[in-house]
Amino acid sequence: MKIYGDANSGNCLKVKWVCDRLALPYTWVEIDTMKGGSRTAEFLKRNGWGQVPTVELDDGRTLAQSNAIIRYLARGSDLIPSDPYRAAQMDAWMFWEQNSHEPYVAVCRFQAVYLGKAISEIDPNLVKRGYVALDHLERHLAGTQFLVGEAFSLADVSLLAYTRVAEDGGLELARYPAIRRWIVDAERMLALPPVR
């Protein structure tokens, strides 16, 4: 399997982390998205959306969209709850991540890290919505170890990717003790070095 990704992208790292956690062999192919690497004719044959991550399976089939990829790779593993209701809760968090968290938390980081904007120049509406997402996450994690109860799941992988680096985009994590505790726990589950 090949993972076409950008090592600075949380969406790409999700795929790497799941492969590493489950000991799935892969070859990482670095794509420089800022230099148009995901817009070449060759890449667009693999992913017509022109986005990373993209996975090319050993049989040549490809799969895109980070949460769909990790859902596929983790099938049958302990990263997906066996209880259908718990699995649906996991999916709900993964959908929420892409709709209500990533568009703000990740985009604040993108503006600072990729575009080189000063924190003070980041769109204040993005910052406001980023804090709304972090507030919601904090409220939930104040009452549970992981997002779906006491078991680590793909929901945690999905939300960890950009939450752990939210401060790169100017979003302060000091006010979120439950999120900070969860980041440490999730990093431990993935054998990741602390981001800070």
C-alpha cells in the first residue's frame, strides 16, 4: 500500500497513525501540496479531487478522504467499537470533525503554518468557530476518557490530528484541561511523542 500525503497535514497523519498502530505495511509518498503536487495529471488519476491523503492499495485501487480511509483500514480492529451503537457514535464524532472542527481549527493552522500569516492576521471568524469546536470537545471530554467512552477509537484519532496542534493556529489550549489530558492519553495510545 502507498500513502500519498503531506507530512504536515493532520488528515494525512491520521492515515499514517492508523497504519502504524495496526502494523499495516505502507510506503509513504510525500506530496508537496503547496507546489501543486496534488494537482498533477498523474496524481489526479489517483484522486480526481486533487487532495491528500490518497491511499493506493496493493491491487491498484485508490481511496480518498482521511476518515473514509482510516475507517477502511481499521475494519475488524479494536479501533472500531464492536457494538453498533458505539460504532455509530464514533462515526458521528468523525463526521463532526470534518464539518464543525477541521474547517476552523485546521484552517487557522493552515493560515499560520502554510500561508505564513501572523496569528493576529488569521480570520477572526475562524478563530471564534475554532473555540466553539474546542469548547464542545472540552465539555464532552470532561466526563469521559475518550470520545466514545473508555475505549480509544478512530474518533480519537480523527480529532487528535488537528486538536493537538491547535496552538499553531493561535487557538490556546491552556483553558482546556480535559482536552490536554485527552491529548496525552491519545498520544500514548498511538505511541506518539508529545507534540509540545
